[in-house]
Amino acid sequence: MSLRKNLSAVLGLFMFVAVAGCSHQVFAQDAKTAVDSDKQEDDTNLDTQLYLLVATNQDVDDGKLPAALDPVVKQLRAALPFKNYRLAATLLNRVKNNNRLNLKWIGGPLVPSGANSATSPSFNEFKVNVIKLIDGPGGVRRVRMDGFSFGVRIPIIQSIASAGTPPVINYESTGLNTDISMREAEPVIVGTLNIGPSGDAIILVMSVRATAK
């Protein structure tokens, strides 16, 4: 009887060790899977495209717009009373998933007509506190942008130059701050900004696409 009891105890201990070993192995596999998942997320980059459109009622040619903006322009023509739209700038940037983006530049096509971009440039800033790719309902991925901010200081001509007298130019600030989300790779209108007495407006259009490269 003693031998049988000892044998049963040894077998029970062996089964306990085997089950514990399997549990440890499963736990290790789960931990490895979580680490691999985090690593994959960390390696994801997001390509951002910020389109700056200028809307005007002046009789100017629209100019060629990217085909990707056709649905956006159709929406703008139905909602806003501007005659023409032109592409002022396209800002392409790459940012790591769940990170920030900050961009500043001087000059560019946002200077109103009549102002010299060399002597009175515009001062521009675009930043996002956090850009994150998330899984949405139905497997549709979305991009969340917390702390989206665009600002520009634009030169406004107060008086026309005359002989020996330079024009009087003052700077006015305009900008937009918001939190947004959008479908991945789908351009969306973020907002519109007035840019002076001309009645023109800057229209911000954003698109974000994930890439593994």
C-alpha cells in the first residue's frame, strides 16, 4: 500500500509539473505575441498630405487639381459660394504611428495678390499633437488626429506704394485648432480660413495613409 501511495504521489507531481510547464509555455507565447504586435505597431508609419486650397471669387483659372481631390472640390462647389479654386500647396510628411508632427515655413503661395513674397512673406505653422491609426467598425481603419493646428500670419497691404514711399503692410493672424478623425486614405475638409479683405479663403484638406515602408 505504501508503494502504491508513493507511486500515485509521484505521478500526481509529474502531472502538476507538466500542466504548469504547459501553462508557462502558453503564457510565454501570449507574451511574445503581444510583444510582436507592439513591435509591428511601432514600425507603422503614416504618410500625411495636407492640401492648401485657395478659394476666390476673382476671375482666374482654377488650375489643375489632383484627381484625389475631385470629391472634395465637388463638395466645396455645392456648399461654398466661391467661383474658383486653386491648389496653393501640398505638404507631404511622414510620421511614426501614435506620434506628433510639427512643421514651420516662411513664404509660399499664401501671400495675397499685390504683396511681394520676398519682402513680405507669410509665416506658417502646421502641427498635430498625436496622430494614431485605429481599427474602426467593420474593419475600416481610421486615423485620429488630436491637437490638429494650422496657423498663418498673412501680410495685408494697408497703403499702396508711391514714388519713394514703400507700401504699408501689416500682418494678420488666422488659424484653426481642432481634434478630428477620418477614414484612412480618404481626403476630408478640415476647415476654411479667411485671408484678408479680398474675400479669399484657405481651405484645409487632409489625407493620411499607413505604410509599412
